[in-house]
Amino acid sequence: MEGGFGSDFGGSGGGKLDPGLIMVQVKVQIAVANAQELLQRMTDKCFRKCIWKPGGSLDNLEQKCIAMCMDPRVVAGLRMAFVPFLLLCVST
């Protein structure tokens, strides 16, 4: 599994699995999956609410509706949820 997720488990331990590293990677995967699901639900909701005539581009009213629909608290929460996990990944 060259360059894949599994190739990072061993570290420099000659093939030994690091349980701490595995736990961090699993937590990151769970956080990413949860954030993707939340973003997908928000995108679906806003699309149904704001896109009246699908086409190649959004008109001004659709753009404003999307901007208002994408709850800034949720977007900020997604950013804040990723920061600790990204820092963990960089530090390990």
C-alpha cells in the first residue's frame, strides 16, 4: 500500500503498529466524515431552498440566498473542528 493510509502506521518502528498514532488517525477520519456529512446536508438544503432554475451560473438572488442559507456558525464550527485535528496530524 505505497503512500496509502496504512503505510503511515509503522513509523520507524520496523513494522510495529503505534496504537496512539492509529487512534489519532481514526479520530481524524471520523471528524472528516462528520464534517463532510454536515456540509453535504447543508449544501442539499440550500440547493433545494435557493436554486430555482438550475443552469450554468447563479443569478444574484440565488447567490444571496445561498450566502444567507449557509449558516456562518456552522461554517465557523467546521473550521474550529478541524484545527485541533490538523495540529495533531502535523505534530505526530
